[in-house]
Amino acid sequence: MDKLSQVIPQIANQAVFILVLLVGLLLLLFYFNRGRIYQAWHGIKTRYCLNHLGQDQLSNIQCPDGLDDYFNIDRLVLREEGISLLVYKQYPGKIFCADHIDEWTQMLGQKSYTFKNPLFELDYQVKAISSCVPGIDINGYLFFDHHAQFPKGHPERVIHPKQIPEALKRKKRAEVDNNVLAAWHRLKNFNAE
């Protein structure tokens, strides 16, 4: 019995030491990977935000372009009174943009990169969808994630997780217009073809 009373405190001390060591290692691991953890957390929040827009959604739709070809649509969002086309853009850094300029600029540190104004392509896709379901209110948005900043502002059709238009927010017990619902089912069939 005397040996047992001496061994138990030693085992307890070793267990405490191992526990403290493991906690310390976990804290170090967290500290050195905090950037990745931060990015992963914001990625999860962005996907959650995207997936909870509107009353229903369709993703990766092949839509006829009117010229005997097809183009891919990122996401369609069903609203109570219409349908919104959503294009997800992953451009980190500072974005300088406006509605009617040909090129936008992305600043990453001290380097700048230009890219074609994505609103022009968005307008083209909205027109193509509108021709597939005439008479339905179709609009479009560019969705930038948390990596993008807009120091000089941005066009109305550019949205991000902290600025979602009221029409795109999911509403409980919302009634979708029957014409919109019929058009939505026609668009669903694009994936089935």
C-alpha cells in the first residue's frame, strides 16, 4: 500500500506534465497557422452566406447564349418577385472599379493588375437568361468575398458578405410569384438537358 501511495502522485504529475505539453503544442500550432485558420473561417462564412441567399438556388447552369452555344452561370437565386444571377468573384486586395469603365484595377501590395469590367459579362448573361424566361424580372450581381476591399466604393451591383441587398435575403414563409416559379422550373430543366 505504501508503494501505491508513492506511485499515484508520480503518475498524476506525469499526466499533468503531458497535458500541459499538449496544450502548449496546440497553442503553438494555432499561433503559427492563425492566418490559415482566419482564411478558412472566412471561407466558411462566405460559403454559408452564399448558400443562404434567396428562396432557392441553382448552381453551374448551362444556358443557351442565343448563338447556338452555351455559357456557364455560377448561381441563380430565386427571389419572391424575380430571379437574380450571381457571379462569384475571388479577387483579393483593393479593387478600384466603376460601372462604365472598360477595365478595373486590382492592387496586391505594391503591384496592380487590370482586368476586364465583369459587369459587361454580367449584363450579357442577364440578357441571355431574360430571353429564356421572358416577362420575368431578372437582375444580376457580382459577389466578392471577404478578401476584396473597395477603398473608392463600388457599383450597386457589386455585393459582398457584409452588404447583401434585402431582396436577396432569405425570408421565412415568403410566397414566390407563380410566374416566377414557372420560369424557375424552366431554368431547372437546363441542368437536366
